[in-house]
Amino acid sequence: MTDVQANTPTRGEREYRKTATIRATQWWKLGDHPAVVLKSAPNRYADEGISWCPTLEGGHIVTPGDWIATGVQGEHWPIKADVFATTYELVDSARAAMETADD
């Protein structure tokens, strides 16, 4: 399948845009976000768990650089950095607050 075929809508398919505002924190290590926990994994020593974010669907492994999103109902989910960069943009009020803090 070519890129053109992949981006061509199929019959009945429509495009949608997310409109909800989320809060997000970029995660690098345990302690950066309270939703990320150390989960033990099979075939590992007790202190060699995996970083895990419980989600409404069950949960996902978190790796350094992922963003941890908080939805409108307080739910959390990880988003890979490249997906986050192409999907989300900083809202104006947050951008203004960051620029003021940098001065």
C-alpha cells in the first residue's frame, strides 16, 4: 500500500478532529508523574519492573520521553513523543504563562 492509498478516505469514511483540551506532562523517570508506576514483569527480578500507566483500557508501558495525558474525567494515558508533537499544540493561556515565566 502506498502513502497515497493510505491517506485516501475509504467509502463512508470521514475526518474528525479532537476538540477536548488535555493536560500533559513529559515523562522521563519514575516520580515525574503520579500515574506512572513500577509494575513487576515475568522473568525479571523484583526491582526490575517496567514503567506502567494504568488506563481505562487496562494500561500501557511508558518509556522515557512519552507524554502522560490527563483527560477531562481525570483519566491518564501515555502518548509517544512523535505522536504528541503532531497531534497537540500548546493552548494560548499556557503559552502566555510560559513566556511570562521565562522573562
